[in-house]
Amino acid sequence: MAPRGVHAESLLRIPLVRHMLDDSGVDLVARGIDARWAYEKIIPAKLGGFNAATGSVYYPAKSFLARWLRAPEASARKDNEGDFLVHEVLFAVHDYLHVWAYRAIHELNPKLGFGLGEVTRANFEDFVFCHLASEAVATVGLDYWYLCTLSLNDICDIGTNLDRGLTVGYHARYAREYERYAPGLRIQHKDFFASVANFYCSGIFHGFDADALRESPLILRWLDHELRYGQSQRKYARQWLAYLSSENLSHDTEALEAPVHATRKWQRRTLRDLGELLWDKVKNERLHEFVPRSEGRGWSSPHERAADFRFVNLNWFPSIDAALRAPASPDPGSQTYRLYQLISRFDFGRCDSALVEAVPVLLRSGDLDLAERLLGAQRRVARCGDEPRDLLLLG
């Protein structure tokens, strides 16, 4: 039940949103970027960034979410133009559940050093497994066990179009169709968590055969998306962890997307225990208190390594010029994300409209120097003091 004084149109009516704001072990940290470049589809990426090992959820300082945080107990209608606020808040909850999972995994396996210890060749795949388990926590907890069981407007009456999961194509309203092909499917059960975690690791979802995918467009849409999602998450996790390591852990495309081992005793136990904790959190609305980590602020990449701006925060540098002149990875993806980050630093609402119209051309050219020359005199969003160097920006 929502606390007294919370408006019927407040997103605090959603229990996991309240958890995100009430959890003393997690911080919400603003970053000096403007989300309006993404709202207008000029930059095709959300650049809030992710690093669950820091214990923080990151969001753009110029965004509907930043405005909402000033009075989250009030009606959300006025700030939900285009459903941007609903999506931003729920993606923040998704990231919060990642952070919660990192802390839970550390408490369940303290000797593993997940999120804290050096990333090495010896523990690399164990850490990939743990990160994918945290992805399953975020998806199962928010989507399968909450959003996919209800109509969000019945909880928070703001006229949102989000009538399904945030990141999945499943909804409980179609249970009869799913059970036609998988009679033993039990989504609303704590054991389902391990099924999804293993699916992300292996790429195999047990229970449906080829007939289900051929005969049911509903099932095809759901599982095809999840299959591609799991493959991309294996790739991103390995790229991210390899960048954080001081060792040279390069992978080809096939190795990046390969299945992750998940059947050792400690892994099965971790998934079982995580599923029970997550069920308690979502279904019983329990806000867990984990032992504070005293070992430091979490993983960080070797500073002598050339910056890959898919994983390095441009705002960490003391100036834009320093960021543009820093030794950088020649990977085209790094160059693209450096340009995305550079443009997101400018205050969209105060940029000359003619220059805003020229930004898509700049993006196609990939010319950083030209972008800085054309936009350099425009107003920038102020840097925020607590921004980390290492952020996963892919996704």
C-alpha cells in the first residue's frame, strides 16, 4: 500500500519505485547530460549509463525523471509527456534491481569478490554469469513478476500506454495461449527466475518446441525478443568486464556471444537463493537490508588504457577538450559513443535551432572536431560532481 499523502497519479504507487527511493544502499546520481536529444530521436541511444558495482543508478540531469524526483509523491501526469517519464522511471528501477542483485550476490558469495575484486582471466566467466543473473533479476522482478501481471493505469492512473512489460513481450493476459504449448509453464513461481537466468546464459528456453514458434505469433514475439536480448547481454557483459580488467581479455564475435556455463553447484545455489530473495521483494514488498560493503567503490578500469567511450564517461574528464584529446580506442563504436556523449552535453533547449537541425549530419559524418567547432559556443549542461569514469553505455 502506498504511503499516506501519495497522489493517486503518483508513480510511488508502484512498490518497486518506492523501494528504489527508500533503499539506503542505493544512490540516484545525476549526470550532466540532456535527455531531450534522445527524446527527439536525434541521438539513438539513452546515455544515463550503468555501473551497478558503484551502488548507484544514473540519470540525465536534464530529463523528466530529474524533474519528477523533486516531488515524486505528486501526480505524474504533468511530467509524462510522450510516456517519457514512465519509461525513465521504470528503466531506473530496472537498473536499481541490477544494483540490488550485485549486493545480494556479494552477500551470498562474499569470497567471489563480484563487483569488487580484480577481473581476471580466472574469474572472468564467473563474473559474466553473475552479471547475467543480475539481468535476470531486473527483468523477472520488474517485468514478469510485476508489470506483466497487471495494467499499470490501475495502479497509477496517468493514462500511460505501457500496458505490457518494459523489456519483454510477455503478459499474463495471454497465459492461456502460452499454456496451450507449455502446460507446465509457471511464470508466477520463484523457480521461474532460475529458468530465465539459465536462458540468458545458454540461449535455450525449455518448454516450447518449434510448433509453438510457428503456430503462435504471441509466443514467437516473446521468445524471439528474449533470445536476441540474452545474446546481446552476453556480448555486452563480456565487453564491459573485459574493459574493466587490467589483463588483455579480447574476444572475437563468436566468443562474445557464446553460452555461459551456469551449472556448477555454487551457481545453481546462487540462482535458487536469488530467486527466493527476489520473490520476497516483489511479491511481499520486502525492502532487504544487506551488509554494507566496506572494500571500496567497486570496479574501475585501468586509467592507462585508451578510453573506449562505450565504457568511459566523457564527463569524467576535466574539460571537453581533454576528453576529445585523450588517447582513445580506434574502434568505430567508441568513436560513435564519444560523439553521442559530446552532443548530449549541450543544453537542447538553448541550442540554436539551425544547429540542432545539423546534428544528424554531424552524426553521420562522425567528425568530432567539426561537432565541437559548430556547437562549442552553445550552452552546456553543467557537469555533476559524483560522476564515475566507468559507465556501460551500450544497450
